[in-house]
Amino acid sequence: MVTNAIMDRVFVRLEPLATSKGGIILPETAINERNIGVVESIGSDVKSVKVGDKVLFHTFDDLPTYDPDVVVVRESSLLGVIIDE
């Protein structure tokens, strides 16, 4: 369940990080500092991303929600959209 975001807020579902690309298992401290996720909801003032975009965001500006895998950030905290090819 995702609530509709308002104003310049973006709800982001964090990507799970269990292992690195090289197959190394990451410690719990590295997993807690996830800053890549998929946009689940955007506010009416958000212009730079859309629902479904994979984004990189500033980890110091995220707010936790009812779901430990979803955070709320301001649009200005988004650092970029990741394009998988």
C-alpha cells in the first residue's frame, strides 16, 4: 500500500542489496545505506521523474514510512534517474 505523495515529495521503494555485483555478501551496515530505488508515487509539483523510474537519491534527506522498504524524499534530493540498458 502506497499513499499518494503531495507537493514536491516522492515515495521511493528501496532496492534490496544482498550481494555485490562481484558476489560478495554485504554487511548489514552497507545494506542499511541504500540510496537507489524505484519511484512509487509522486506529488503534483514533481516534474523531473515519473512512477516507475529508477532513481539515485541523497540518503541524508530520506524519511522512513510505514514500510521499511519505502522512503519519502523531496524532488530536490533526487540526484539522477538510472537508465538500465
